Amino acid sequence: MVNFKPTVFAEGELVYTDGGILAEYAWLLVVLPFVAALVITFTGKYLPLKGAEVALTTIGIIFLYSAALMYLHITSGVVNEFFINVGSIGVFDIEFGWVVDGLSIMMYFVVGTVALLVFIYATNYMEGEIRYTFFFTSLTLFAGSMLVLVSSPTLIQILIGWELVGVCSYLLIGHYWEKKDNSSAAMKAFITNKIADVGLMIGIIILALNTGTLRISKILYQSTHDYEKLSTVAFVAAILLFVGAMGKSAQFPLHVWLPDAMAGPTPVSALMHAATMVTAGVYLLARMFPFYKAMAPDALDVVMLFGVITLLAAGLIAVVQDDLKKVLAYSTVSQLGYMVAAIGSGAYTAALFHLWTHAFFKALLFLGAGSVIHSVHSNSMLEMGGLRKVMPKTFATFIIGTIALAGLPPFAGFFSKDEILASFNHEGETTFFFIAVLGAFITAFYMTRAVSLTFLGEYRGHGHPHESHNLMTTPLLTLSVFAIASGWVNIPGVYTGFTDWVTTRKNKIVEYHPESFDLFALSSGLLAGLLGIALGYYLYQLQGSAETGDNKIKIQPIWSVLENKYYLDHFYFKFVIDPVKINISKAVDKFNTNVIDRFVNGFGQVASLMGSVVYNNFDQNGIDKLLNMSSTGTDNFGGKVKLLQTGKTQQYLMLFLGGVVTISLLILFIT
Amino acid sequence: MILPRKSKYYVAAFALLGTLFSLAPLVIQWASYTTPIYAFENSFVIDKFSIILKGLFILITYLTFLLSINFIESDKYYQGEYYYLLLSSLLGALIVSSSRDLLTIFIGIELASTPMFLLSGWKKGDRKSNEGAIKFFLLGVLSASLILYGFSLLYGLSGKLVFSEISSYLLGASLANSPVVLLSAILVISGIGFKISVVPFHSWAPDTYEGAPLPVTAYLSVSSKATGFVALIILLTKVFAGSGSSWGIILVIISGLTMTLGNLVALQQNNPVRLLAYSSISQAGFILAPIAISGITGDYQDGIFASVTYLIIYAFMNLGAFLSVHLFSNYAGSTNFYEWGGAARKSPLAGVLTTIFFFSLAGIPPLGGWFAKFVVFRSLLGSANSIGIALGVVGAINAVIALVYYARISKVIWMDEPKSINEEKIFQFENPLKVVGVFTVLITFVSGIFPGIFSYLGEVSSIFFGN
Amino acid sequence: MELLTNGMGLSVVVFFPLISAFIITLIPKAQEQLIKRFALVSSLITFVLSAVLLFQFDFSSADKLQLGNKISWIKSINANYEIGIDGISLPLLVLSTFITVLAIIYSIEHLPEPKSPKGFLALILVLETGMNGTFVALDLILFFVFFEIVLLPMYFMIGIWGDKTVRTVSGFKNQIETRLYASIKFFVFTLFGSAFMLLGFLGLYYRGNKTFSIPELIELGTSGAFTGTFATLVFAVLFLGFAVKVPMWPLHTWLPDAHTAAPTVGSVLLAAILLKLGSYGFVRIAIPILPDQAKAWAPAIAILSAIGIIYGSLACLAQTDLKRLIAFSSVGHMGFVMLGIASLTPIGINAAMIGMVAHGVITGLLFFLSGSMAHTYHTRDMGRLGGNMKLLPKTGALLGFTAMASLGLPGLAGFWGEFMALLGAYNPLDGLNITVFRTSMVAGAIGTVLTAGYLLWMLQRVNLGEPSDEWLDKDLHDADVYELSAWIPLVVLTVLIGVFPKLIFGATNDAVIAMLSKAFGG
Amino acid sequence: MIVQPVLVVAAALFSLGIYGILVRRNAVMVLLSIELILNSVNINFILFDTMLADTLMQGQIFTIFIITIAAAEVGIGLAIVLMLFRNRQTANINEFDLMKW
């Protein structure tokens, strides 16, 4: 009763226009932010709003432009790419440019929308903070760099955008660099990404040298038409590209930088987690999807494996976090796991669809958390609680976000997550399917926990929380609309516009796309979500008030309660929940902090240690000593030699005649 | 000498003028030169080669006079005799440069060196001066007698004194490599080796240089060395040309030893004069190298070209070096150059000159020294002979070692902190010395930047072998 | 314009600084302003002239040697005054004149102790003659002379105006002032290399029927005139001569000392131009004249470069001295340049060319900044610095920018050198050992991570954090107009080259391809 | 005519001179030893002259020159020795080692 139809777009069959003037001037999207950044840097201090207005107008224009593009694309698919040669080296043409097709336009729109709202939000959130102007400079750059990345028709430009995003994140995470932890967090983010970038770099190099071009469209064309050329290196290249993606999209085990990135101001986190940075990896995989599909199906399995591991591990960690932003951070990681796994399973549309919906509701959640933190002046959920009454708007929107994330209909998350599950199911990845379902359950659970600790129960903090300024709540409301509705653009059987958007591109996309709901996946996903929420609500509300939720379970043995009534419950608690909730997730947490973190931190230390060893023992005492020795050595030898010069005339004479005799002997022997 | 003491000053002027005038006939000869002119039954020749060398000797002597004026004025020294002896030594050098028989060349050598015995002991009261003199003298006489013994053997073998006849006889009788000839060659080489102070006949040089008055030292290290080399070149190429393979090897060894040993010991010196002594020893090694190789390859023309080019450039930059040592040791009143700290600040001109001369000695472009070294390397590698290349490598290494101590001087005078005791002293840089400095520095630069001027030496040396 | 094209222009670019240096020595010491103005003007004239040549230069035939001339110089050894530029030398020539101008602008107000503008500026100008000359010389002897002329001024710059702190040097009995040790070390190292290089030139001279002309020797070399052990030896000595200058591991040890000791301008010129003489020598002389040997040696060079990259970065991580860190970073960056050259592919050598220019601009700027900071704080110890962004906002911001550029951030100049070098190293010239090169490429890629590591670490220690109390009461002056006017051009250049690498590739590409196709055929 | 014995005599004189130079401590004695060497040279020249019946008498001329020059040198030598003796009351050449190395 579930029937699938392949959606195949071959070059010929594509129905698209070249986009006309709107596409031709799309470079504005990329260039504007950088111009704006310059303007803010030099004039920002003298403007009334300290440069914020420049940033806002810019991003506003970008939003409108991307919306216009979106409209154009929906009405008549736009596929076009433009190149500018910036130099030839050997046979290679180094080209920049911009591509206008379904995928990129979707990203423009996401970036534009989220960024705009975040900017508006930030104008109020960052008020009175130090380096206000500089903050907006780098925020604009951040958006700009992401646009460079998503607009790129060549691998080289992708690399450029890739690294620029990294740098901007460095600037923003380290915004409060007076505290060493923050600058260290910034460094950690940069270095981790850099490590991943090595993979990307080499991957690009391999692809470029084997196809003889840096244009993505050409490479993809060859990978679908010219098998021999790439077949030998395809797997390696694919894996290396994926390594790059793992860095940016925070895939296990390279996700460690993301939670620390919370050191930055909350708007940054919102932007980074929703639209700009972490989606880059997914975008890259999606952009190169035809290559993966055609040349390196094995690599796709690897991708899926890592995605699944990530979504599970991160989800479990999120359960035990007390820091509100950390919970959201790990949830982001786990959601990214969904997307990557989806790509791995070959569900191109599903992954992008989840990216799309996730962008909105995760931005919503972060901004909500931000507004909470802004009023409570603390990140820890233990100092919150009961904010439902004082911050109604924030609460309402946060709830919407939570439900969307937990994946209950008709909210956005439901549709996208369901599609991913469906594709797992269809691919016959039963194990992964159930892990994904479990993930959905965990997601729902920890979100419920977070909500109840934050908003329900009694207030445990010290300050006097209050509802945030309209500049902050308006974006929340706007986003919550998206969080609800953004899922409706791809309802199997009803309206699958989104599929058409993102598959309208130059290169053939071969994937299976559910024509109607996969009821099994749907029901299991839904069930998992509901269960999670129910359990969370049960633990943190019914089983006791939010503030003592955790302790209750830990301290007071629950088996007594169960003994009275629910042996089953008791059994579950005893043998399922506690281990999972305390031991395993704690263990994962431990592993995360103790092993992987230590490695990444240790990397620097080890390197510097090695450095000092090399430097002190080899450079200074090795080569140099040799050199100095040799010089002093000659000196000493000279010292010996000069002893010939005794000053005694007779010995001079002796030497003289000795010389004569020696020479005669020499001649005797030589001739 | 006939002039009364009060007018001794004129002596200097007179000597200067005399030397200048003596350049005139040279110029005329040069201008009116057609073919080599032979006199006294081929025992005396005037060819371009000799003319050039004569010009060199006269110029050197002229500069030495300029150097000497203030030294002579500074104390109660016999002036007339001083100039007279220098001039007679010059005469000896001139004779050597165009002599073509054993007797003439012997007289020339003696005439050139004997006065130096006296001049080196010119500072009568100074024990070092006496000591240097006696060492110089004893070894000098010994070397002379060795040369003579060698000559006597040659004469006994051939019955001739004129080079051309001797060599033709030796070749005719194919005695070129007979033990007797070789023995006499050895004796001659050793004897002259003393004058050009190559290892192991160098031992007198540092002591004598240190003891002798500075102008005399300069003259010793430049002119008599040059004389020695000229004599050596003439004898080896005109008489012993046939047995080149034998003495070539020996000279290669000697020159290699000389470069290395001179450099290594020079690293140790803190007395600038001794440093220059050892440096000039190692330079002698460089000058000797091309001759040595030419002995092996038989391409005398190239070897001579290289050696003479080196000789000429070396002569002027070394004079300049002695000039700067003279200036600074007078200023600091110390013969330990480590006490010259920052002296160059006092007189930047002197500082710059010193730097130029010493780095030229080290062979840094664009100063003349680099071309000198370059031509030597060129003829060494040009021989395409493994020995030659080996010697070239040795030379290259030595060139680097040499830099260390040459740079040391300019490092001290420019970079070290000025000594407080030197602060109030005034830096004397008299005009005659300025003339010397400017003249030598000009030649050093020109020979470095436009080495083309040496190219005619090639043609000259070819004429040298034309006859 | 006829004057410009017949070699006159180049000759003026080369010798005008020398003449003005001589004139400066004639100006009495007292008139400092006059001296400074004169030096600035003359360097500007030189730069403008080189810019004019830039327009005279016919980019459509960048692979040909242009604007040159050939006059007989030393007849006896058939050495000629032969000059000319092509796409390879043009960018470096302009860079050299440009950097010199900036150096003099900086020196106007920031003379190192002991202040004596006369000597200092004269030396800079002499140095410029040497550098420009090396880039235009097409005759081995001429090249050698200019190559060596550079030594003296730099020796005195380091020795007289250098760092006076006393330190113990391993192997020496007693302590010694850094400047003295460094200056002589620099001098001896380089002379050691070049002395042997000269022997190599002579070897070529005799095998290549008595000519020193580089173009003719290239013709001979590509027609297989130099072979066997002879060629091996010659390449070995050339390698020695150039590798010391680059400097390649393990011949690099003079560099950190020289840089640490040198006055700001000195280390700027050293890093920006002098190091390039070596790598330029490889591209101009060693590879085209001895292609087969270059091919034989390439793997070794690649390995050494890879070691240099990793090694330099590791050493950087161990530094506490700001300037020393930057000096070691040069070792790493030049490692990338040499890796590119070793690949012997158009990509690799183009990468090397842009890498040279980029390194010149970026590291030059880094040394400007570190020098002026050392001047302000009177210390280079990164342990004591910190919070620089608060104390000297402008300098700090520039330092941050330059560090980013130096770690090869895409979109800035440094990126092209690194990435393209790796690109070249992945597919070296046919017949070269793929494994070696790919390993070196991976090493280089890891090197980029380390590079990012130490530069960010440096930023964290120097720029970020709260300034330590010792600075709070002091009045530290931020960058003044002279400094900024010396630095901003470099910043602009960094961005321009980064965004539009055609600035360099446009000139080099044809020349490099022509050179390689002549050397290796095809 | 007899050649070898005379040659031997000359050689013997030469060697004696060398020996004297090396063992005698007194500067004057060293001078004398050098004279011995010169005389051996003279003998050689005379001998060869007569042996070859040189019509130009070159050998004898040479000898005369040598004698003259030898005389001059001895004069100089004695002058130097005197100067030394005046300055430091000894003629033992091995005590003159102010300057070394």
C-alpha cells in the first residue's frame, strides 16, 4: 500500500529557466555583506545605532532578494551558474562565481530569513555589550561567508567559504576574549574545523586533479558519465570530503567543538546552529550527492553509519545536561546526525528537508533560550524554573519549537523526521531505522525535561526575570510560525513542492522519494515522540516537581512505588531508565569529555611538547652545536697549529730545511 | 743622503718624484711597444709582461713612500738611507721582472731582499724589530744560498746561464726530469718559497712583520712577495717548464697547506699585524694555486694570467689593509685590535675604507678580491683535473674560514661598544695616507666592478710565452 | 619609452639606489631630515620606475625575456652584463622595490638604536641594488655578484643596529651578544653556500662552451649538454647555495637568529626579499639548466620541504619570543614554496611564485608589527605580552589580520601558495616518485593545521586576554601615521592577491609553462 | 780531470754549513756556517766552469758576484747581530723569542 515512484531529472528533461536578471545579479547576495562589514568597521562607531542599522539593512536586502529568488524558483525553476576567472595556473582555471539553482536558493532563503531575525533579535540582546559594533561586523561577515559557500559553483570557492565561516565563528565564539576559556573555545572550534578541512582540501585536490576541473557541475557530470576517470579514487575522495563535512556539521567524533561554541553570545549560537555553520557539511554532501550516488555508494554507507552514531550519542548526552544551551547544542548535533544519516541512506530530499525545518525551529529554540538567559542571567536550568508565568511569549514559542523538534504533527519536525525514517525503512536499514526512532524518543524526552526544568515548577533563581523586549519576542513569534508551517511544503501525496525545488539543479538526482506516507515509519516516529514527551512529563511533572525531578529518581528508590502498583514500571525504571539515563549516557558524556576532548585539547599540548623537544634538543643543540663546534673546532685546531711558531730562530731554520727534505722525498716518491 | 739633515723632508719629495718619473719610460715603452726587446745576450728582456710588473712595483713603492712619510717624521730615523734602501729594493724587483738568466735574476733577488733585512730592523731601539730582522736575515741568507746551489747544479748540467738556452738544452738532452734538475728545482722552490712565505718556509713572516716598521711590513708583504712570485714564475716556466708534472704536484700540496694553515692560525690572532701576516700567507697559497695546476696541465699561460691578476689586486687591497691597521693602531695605541671597539665612529671614512679592504681580502663582490679569487677558481676548475678541482674545493672552504677573521676587524670597529679610554683621543688621518687610501680603494673597486681591465693580461702572458 | 625597453630602464632600477646611497654618504650627518627625504624620494623613484616597466612589460609574451640588454663586461672570461625580466622575475622585482619604499617610510620615524639615518638608509639602498640586480641578472657571474652584494649591508644592519641582549650559545664558551652571533652566522652560512655555488657556475662555464649567459646555458642544458656525475655535482653545489638562502631544513638555523637579532626593517627585508633570492635561483637557474638533475633531486627536495614545514611549525609551538616564532614560521612557509618547486609542474611552480610574493607581503607585515610591538613594549616575550588588542587596538587588529593571512586563510594571499603547492605535489611531474610526493603533500596538509595552531596560540597569548598590570600605568603609543602608511599597503596587497590571484598568475603562468616545457618537454 | 772528489768536497762543505746552522747557538757562528754553504756553491761554479771549459767564464763571473754579495750580506748580518747584542747583551739566537704564535 506504500508505493514509491523514482523522481529522475535528467539534464534534458529539466524544466527550468535561466533566471534572468535576478540570477545575474545574485552575486549581490555574496558581495553585499562584505561591503557592509567594511562600512561598519570604518563608520560604525559614528552611526546612531553603532552600525547595527547597516547590518540590518544589508541582511534585509539579502532576505528580500532570496525571497524573490525563491518565488521565481517556485513559479518557474531556476538553474544557472556564472563564472569569473581569477587566474589560470597550469591547465587549471581558478574561477569564482555563483550558482543559482534549487539547492542554493533554498539555502539563500534559509540563511536570509534566520539571519534577518537573529540580527533583529541581537540588536536588543547585545545592547550595552562590549564591542557591539565589531559584533555586528563579524555577524555580517558570518552570514556573508556562508553565502559565499552556498553560492559557490567551484570547489575552490567552497573551500574559501568553508574557511571564512570557520574564521568568523572564531571571532564570534571568542567575542568575550577577556576570559581565557572563551578564546580557548574559539581556538578549539577553529582547530577542530581546520583538522577536518585537511580532509576537504585533499579531497578537493584529488577530485580536481582527476577530473581536470574545479567546476562542481563538470565534476558531477563526469562522475555520472565518465566512470573510469574517477572510479579509482572516488571512494577516497568521497570519504575525505565527508571528513570535511564531519568537522563543520559536528559529526561524531568531531562534534566536540560545538558544545564549547556556546561560549559565544546566544544570537551567534542561534545563527551558527540553525543556518550558517553546521549546515555547511550537509550542504556539501547534498551538493556532491550525485557524485556519491554514482561513484561511491560504499562511502554513503560510511556516511550513514557516522550519522546514526552521532544522532544517538549526542541525543543521550543531551539528556544529562544542566546547561540549557548545551542541551540545545547536543540536540543540534543529534539532528545533524539525522540529516547526514539521511544523505547516507540516499534520501537527498529528506535530508535537506530536515535541514530546512530544523533551521527554523532550532533558531527559535536558541533565541528562546537566549531570551530566558537574558532575563535570568544564567545558563543553568537549575537556576530557572517557573518562568511560564513571567515570560509567557517566550514560553509559548519555546513550546512550539520543542514540539516541532520532538516531531509531533502538524509541526515542521514531524514531516521531515518522518521522511528520514521512511527512507531508512525503505532502504531496509532496520537497525538504523530503530536507532533513529529511539533517537526521536530521546529527543522528545530531553526536550520535555528541558522545558519542565526551565518553565514549569517554581522559580529557583535569584534575579527577577521578566518578559523580554519586543525586539526579541517578535523574531520568536515569526520563527514559531515557520516552525509550524515550514513542514507543510513537502507533504507526501498532498504537496511535494520542496522536492521539486531542491532537485531542480543541473545534475541528475537519483533518489527514491515517498509518494505517500510510509505509515509504519510515521507511526513509529510519532509514537517515539509521544512516548518521550510523556515519559519526560511523567518524570518531571507527575513524579514530582521539576526542580527535584532528577534527584527524586536518583535518591528515592522508585521500586517501592512500583512495588505498590506498577511492577512493570518498576521493572522499567530499575532495568531500563536508570541505566540509560544515568550510567550509559553519563558514560557517553564521560567518553566525550575525557577521551575525545582530551585528544583535541591534548593535540595542541602534545604538539607544543614535541615542538619544544624538537626545538631544544635538536635545533638548538643539534645543528647549531655542530656548527659552532665546527667553528670553535677550527679555532682550536688553529690553536694547535700556531704552536709551530715557537719564535726560536733555529727551529725556524729546522722547519725550513725539514721542508726541503720532505719535498725532495715527496718528489722521489711521486716521480 | 747628500742633503743636510734639516732638509730631509725634501728627500721624501725627491724620492716620490723620482719614482713618479721612473714611470715615464715605462709609459713610453708601452706606447712604443712592438716586440720584446732583448739586451745583454738575451739575459735581459723588455716585454709587456715586465712592463706591467714594473709599473706595479713602482706604484707599490710609491704608495709605500706615502705610508712612510709620517712614520719617518715621527722619530729620529735615518731618512735618506730609508728611501735609498727602499729604492734599491725596488731596483732589484725591476731587474727580476725582466731578467732572463740565472745571474741577473739572482742579483735581482738579492738586491730586492738585502735592503729589506736592514729596513726590517729599522727601529733600532726596539727588541722586536731586531729579533724580526735577525730571523728574516738568517732565513733569507739560507734561502739565497739554497737558490745558488740549485743554480750551480743547473749551470753544471748545461753550462749555460741564459734560461732559453738552458731549457732548450735540458729538453734536447731530455734531462728535464733527471734527479739533478729536480733537486735544483726543489732548492729553487724552497729558496723562493721563503720570499713568498709559503708553508713550510713561512715561519719568519709573522715575527718579522710584527717587528718591522709598518710601512716596511706593508712593502714586505706586497712587493717582495710579488718579486718572489715573479721570480718563481719566470724560473719555473722558463727553466723548469719541462719538469712541470713533478713540481706541479709539490706546489699543489704546498699551496693547499699554505691556505689552510695560514687561515687557521689567523683565526687565533689578536694582533692585527700578525693577523695580516698569516692572512697574506694564506693569500700566497691562493696565488700559488694556479701556477701549481698549470705545472700539471702544462697550460702555463692561464695559470700565469690568474696568478698575476690575483697578485695585482692583492697588492693594492693588502696595502690598503695595512694602511687601515696603521691608522687604527695609531689611534687606539694598541696592537690588540679587540681594543679598537667602535673606533670607526671616530672616523667613518677610515672605518669604511677598512671594511672595504678587509672584505675585499675576504673576496666579497663587488670588491676586487672576489675577482682575484674567481680567476683562481676558474683556472683550477678549468684544468678539468681532479687535483685541480680538489684544490678548488679546499680553496672554497678556506675562503669561508677566512671571512670569519676578516669580518672580525670590521665587526670590532663598527659594532663593539667604544672603549672609554679611546673617547678623548683624536683620530689622525694625514693627507698622504688619505691619498694612499683613496688610490687603493679606487683600484679595489674598479678591479671588482670592471675586471675587464685585466683581460689584456691574458694576451700579455701569451706574449710572455711567445718567445 | 625606447630608453626603457632597451635595458636602460632596468639598469636604472638596479643602480639608482646604489647611486643615491653614495650621494647620501656625502650629505653631512647633521642634516637628518634631508637624508631621510632623499632616501625616501630615491626609493620612490625606483619603485615608480619599476611600475612603469610593469606597463612596458608585454604580458602577452610573458614567457620571453624582455626589456633587457646585453653588454660585454669581462671579456677575458666572456661574462656579459646581460639583463632582462620575464613573468617569473617581474613580480619579485616589483615586490622588492615596493617593500623597500615601505621599509624607508617606516624608518623615517622608527630608526633602531644607535640612531644614524645616514648609514642605515644608505645600507637599505645598497641592499635594494643587490636584490633588484639578482632578479634581473641573466648572467651567472652578474647574478653571483648581486647575490653576494646583498650580504654586506644585511651583515652590518644586523650587527650594528641589531638586538643587544646577551645570550649563551650552545658550543660557545662565553656569552655573546645576539646581534654579533647572528650577523656572522648569517654571513658565514650564506657565503659557505655561495662559495660552492660559484664553483658550480664555473663547472657550467667550462662544460657549456665558455658562456655564463643563463639563456644560452638553458639551451645547452635542455639539449642535454650536462650529464653524469658532473651534472650531479653541479646541481649539488647549486642546491647548497640556494637552499641556504631559502632556507631549507636543515640549513635554516641561521634564519631564526638573524631575524631575532635584526632591526625591524632588517628582518622585514630579510623575510620579504632575501629569502626569495634562493627560491628564485632554483626556478631561474638550477631547474632549467639542469632539468634531469632537478628531476633526480626533486624527491629529496620534497622530503626536506615537508620536514621543514612540520619542523618549522613544531618549533613555532615551542617559542616564547614573538619574532623568533615568526622567523620559524618562515621556515614552514618557504617549505611550501620549495614543495611546489619540487613538484616541477606548472601548478607547483606557479604556487611557489605566488607563495614567494605572498610570504614576502605577509611575513614582511608580521615582522613590521612584531618589531614595532617589541619597540613599544621593550620585550618580545609572549609570556609578558597579552591584551594587546586593548592596549594597541590598531596594531592588534592588524596582527590578527596578518596572522589569519599567514595561516593560509582562503581569500587572502597566503592561501594560494599553500593550497596550490599541495595541489602540485599531489601529481608531480611524470616519472617522479608519486608516493614520496603524496606523503609530503599530506605532511604539508598537516602542517597547515599546525600553522593555524601556533598562529592562533600566538594571537591568544599576545592579542587576547586581559593585559597584565605592568602595562597599565605605562603610556603605550599605538601605530602612528608612518607605521600605518607602511602597513596598510601590505594589507591591501594581501587582500587583492587573495581575491584576484591573477595579479601574479597572469604574469608567471606563461613563463613557468614555457620554462617547464622547455626543460622537460611537452 | 777529477770531478767527483771536488763535488764531494763541495757537498761536504754544504752539509757542514747546514749542520752548523742547526747546532750553533751563536748568531755569528750561524753566519759563518752560511758562508760555508756559499763557498760550497762557489766551488761548484768554479769546478763546472773548468770542467765545461766555458769560454765565457760564466761560472767564474758568477762566483765573483757571489763573493761580493756574500760580503755585503755578512756586513748586514753583523750589523744586525751587533744591534741585537747592544739591546740584550747576548748573541744566542735561541733567546730571541719575544714574538711567537
